[in-house]
Amino acid sequence: MTPEPEPGSATEASGVSRPLADWVRAAQRGDPDAFERLVRACDRGVLRLAWNMLRSVEEAQEVYQETFLRAYRNLHSFRADSDFQTWLYRIASNVCLDYLRKRKTRREATLGAPSDDGARQPLDLAVEARPEADPQRLLLNRMIADRIRHALDQLTPRERLVFELRHFHGMRLKQIGQIVGASEEAAKTCLFRATQKLRAALADLVQQRSPGSAGGQHEL
Amino acid sequence: MNCEAASRLLDLYLYGELPWEQEQVLEEHLANCDACRRQLEQVRALHDLIQHSQPDLPDTVLFDCRRHLHERLQAAAPPQRSWWVTVLRPAWGLRIAAAAALLVLGFFGGRWTASRPAPPIPQPSPDTLSARIRFIEQEPGGLVRIGIEERHQRTLRGRLDEEPIQRWLLAAAREAADPGLRLDSLDLLRARAQHEPVRRALLDAVQRDPNPGVRLKALEALKPFAAHPEVRETLAQILRSDENPGVRIQAIDLLIEQQRREDLVGLLQEIVQRESNDYVRLRCRQALQELNASVGTF
């Protein structure tokens, strides 16, 4: 059984991975199988981006559908010599930001009503109900995860996006700049602001955990 | 560089996003400043903590998304062609001329070959709407060869205990490229796990399927047979060698359910010694306690 190809697994010097570029050309010629291969090569990352940004399974699934349908409809405008993954993530990022904006508008419209922030998704419970779960450790992990989630929620949508792409998707700032439509320097500034905010919000977590936190330390 | 300036660069340094000169200056500072080195370790720890704090979605969500997208793509109109594909295609006049030439060739060729017996040509049917023409070639004697790739989809319906249905499900469990299909097949087959071919397929999936979600599903299906010697042997094997801690823990759970200590204690003690994952080691220790056995070997 052949494992699914990972995006960029056969990246050439040009930055365009060979199978992706071939499939893009075939899909542009109208080959539906080629487009579905492209989907499978990139969709895990797109779904993860949506899930991490929105923390809602339902919305992550909607972002997934919207991203790939937009890509399918606009495939003709994609230049075959550019990077498909960057193009796709640009679409996915825009869809995620749209959802965050809509969510903000809805929240403002229902200001005063009980917020669903922090409501635990059934999935959270499912993930935690894994066989390796140890109650004490689970509780601690859950508290830490909630703190981190809260700190991430304090970032602006753009900071959140840039941090997400760099930290969880391992993308270089140059590519992130192309995705968010900014210069590499602007992406770097955005990442800097995000990390400073996270350090300020979560400093006590690592100081508690760090064995040498007794003295002679700088504040995070 | 002072400590404050160094502190501001630590995240970008860990991401490898500092310009070379700045990185050099920072590294010189770190080499001479214990406090900044400790701070670097804290920032690294924070990065790790954040990295591991975000649970991944189960694969089943991804498979649902794929299935739904596939249906929507089937229903959607084909994508607009790229401008460069359009430009590279022959002009309409040329295409009409070529089609006329083929017709003429076909007409005279047909007259010439009319007396020769020829295999019947399938008539275009609704199926050919989905056909894709792969090549068109002229042959001597005015013949034309058209290569058509057709996709036929068939639907089979039957009860789970019917042999052809089971055979298809077994094939899907072993060979389907989509892990979601393998998962669905195993889910259905588990009701027939008392039959040898099904149990064999489950054992194969546990040992060989590249997707941990599928391996877990197969393990779950093998639960009622955990006392079976071959199943126990397989469980011990995956406990030693499976790369996924969740799968290894599931294997421990199935093994200790049988309460047969004689061959289990030694295995668990061995795993405690060699296991690198904290959770798996902890589960082994707990299992040994449940079996009233010591953690170490003497």
C-alpha cells in the first residue's frame, strides 16, 4: 500500500514539487482525478489550519469544503510555475479569516448573551478519552491546553495566522508573506508580536516546569 | 548586544529566521550569558508546550471531508480551462478542417474495407458521456483508432454474510488506497470476526496498515479474540514494534484483559525496560500492578 504523498515531499530546486506540478497541469486540462490527488496531497494541512484557527469541527469542515471548491473553480487562474501549496493556503487563510470575522460580528451582535467561548467540543472529550489517558495527567494537560488556547485567542487574527503557519506548519516567513499578502519583513514583525504576547501570557507555565527556575533568570 | 536585545530575538532564533549576522552576535552573547541561555531553554520549552497542546483531529473527520468534497466535485461543473491550455489548443478552423479530413478518410476507408469483417464497434451509450478520449490515431487504409478511457461505477448490494460482499469488503480492507474505506470495511467486518478469513484480515491490518486509526479499529475488532494464541502473539509483537503509542497501549489493554499472567508478566517487564514513551511505560507499570507482579526482573 502506497502512503499518501506529503506536500513538498519531492520538492525541486524551483520550490515546485514534481508530482504536485504534474497534477496541477493535469487538473487544469480538466482531469478530475488529478484534482482529487492534489486534494489528498494537501488537505491534511488545510484541515489542521482551519481546526487550529477556529477550534470548531463543524467550521473546520466548512472551511475545508470552501477552500477546495474555490480552488477547483479558480484553478484556471493558477500559474503553473508558482507554488500550488502557497496558493492553496492563501485561499484557506482567507476563508479562515472570513470565518473569524463573521464570528466576531455575530459575537458583537449578541453582546450580553452568554458566550460559547471555552465550551468544550465533543471532540475534545473524544480526544481525551484515549486509552493512554491518565486522570491526573489529563487534568493537568487540559488546564495547560486551556491556558494556551486562551493565550492564542488573544492574538489578532493576522498574528494568529502567521504564528499558526510558522509554528504548526513549519513554513518559512517568505512563504508566509506570500500567503498573507505581505512582505517577509512584515510577516516577521507579525510573528515577533505574536510570540512576545504568548511569552507574556504563558511565562509562568515554563517557569514552573523549568528545573532551574530558582534565580538568576530573566523574565520571559 | 545586551540581555534585553537578546531576549527579543530568542523566538526568531529558534525558528531559524534571524539573518546570519544577527544570529552570530546572539550566539556570542548566549555563549557568555548563563541567564540568557536559561531563558532560551524556557522559550524552547514554551514552544514545545504550545506545539503539543493542540490535539489533532481524528482521521475520521478528514475522511468525512474528503467524501463530502468528492460528492460536491462530482456535482460541480468542470473547472474553467487555463488560458494557456486554451491558447495552446489548435484554432477552431484547423480543428474543423482536421475533423472534415478524418470524415473523408473514414468514408473512403470504410468503402475500401467494407468487404472485410470487422469486430463490432460499441455504440455510444450514456456511459461514454463520462468517457475521456486519450488518443486519436490514423492507420493505413483510412482507419481511425480512438482510445477511450471509461470509468464504470457499479453498486453492489447484499447482506454482510453473503460471500461476494464479504470478498469485496476484505479486498477493500487490504487494498483500498483511502484509509477511510479501509476503516469502514473493518468496521463492517468486525461483526464477522469469528470467521477465519476475516480474522486473518484484521490481524493483517493490525500489523501492516500504515494508518494508526485503521490499526486501532482492527485491534478493537479483535477484542473478543484476545485469548486466541495467534492474536496474543500478534498483540505482543505490535506492543514491541508498533510506532504509535496509542496502538501499543490498546495492545496492553487487550492483553491484560485475559488475566493470563504466565506469558504476560515477562513481556510487560521487558516493555517497561525498553519503552521510550512515558504513557506506555506508565500503563505497563499499572498493568503489572494489576497482575500483582513486580516492575523489574530479578
